Amino acid sequence: MEINSSTRKFFINTLFDSTFTLLGVVSGSAFTIHPDVRIILMTLITSSIALGISSGVSVYEAEKLEGEKAVDAIEEAMIHSLENTVHTESLHRDAWISSIIVFLTPLFSCLISAIPFVLSRLGVLSIENAAWLSIGLSLSTLFVAGTVMANNGSMNPLHRGIRMAFFGLVAFLIGFFLDSLI
């Protein structure tokens, strides 16, 4: 099964959106005066589920709409209905595959960001160390995604990975400093 280019774009966009959101959750909740690991974990998980549902549904609807428009154009050119053909079946299949991949992407990001807090809940790490490890893992996710993107393009993988991690660091720092102001 080959993943189409729009699914790859949706995956990358959702990976970045979810990782940046999780960086915001960690920066806004883990560095407070009295952080609560249970609240941090629940916020990470519920935010990821909400983002997954929102992104998955919107991708499904967008893919269906665009696919239906393409089928309509073909039908008009052929002066023949394509209902119940390979064209309409692939449209439905591709929309479902894209939406499922995009739904799961924030959960994948959450798993990476939440592992240190699970370890904290088990008493292996302090909340502060878990927060810093979570930030590091999230920035690493952005770096790896950036290098993978560059391998499919013409940009230097190291440069793109560093650039993506840099923007994640900026998002974290904004949240971190906002938390200290409020």
C-alpha cells in the first residue's frame, strides 16, 4: 500500500501540530509551583485525542470533497457515471486511510511526550526531570521529522531537522516564559 502525497502532508502537519501542542501543555503545566503529574498526563492525553479526532475528521471530509470533485470532473469529461467503480472505491479507501493515519498521529506524539511523566508517576523520575526529558523527546521528534522531510526533498537533512527543532524550542520557551509571568 502506497501512501499518497496528501496523506504524507497531513501526517507531517499533524505531527508538528500535535508535538507543538504537547510542548505547550508541558511548558504550561509542568513548571508550575505545584505540578501534578496526573493532571499533566490527562491534559497530554485528552489534548491528543481531541486533536486526533478533529484532524482525522477534517482530513476525511477534505479528502472526500476533493476526491468527489475529481470524480465529477472525470464523469463530466467522459459523460458517464463512475459510481461503484474503482475510482469511487479508491476515493473512499484513501479518505479512510488518511483520516486514520492523521487520527493516530497525535496519539503517537503523546506517547513520546508522556513516557517521562509515566515514569514520574511510577516514582522513577521527578516531575521536573520528566518535564525536561519530555521536552527533549518532543524536540527530538521534530528533529527526526525534519530530517525525514528533507530526505524527500532537496534541503540538507541536518539543516531542516535543526530548523524544525528550533521552532519547537521557540514554542516551548514562549510557554515557559508566559508561565513565569502569570
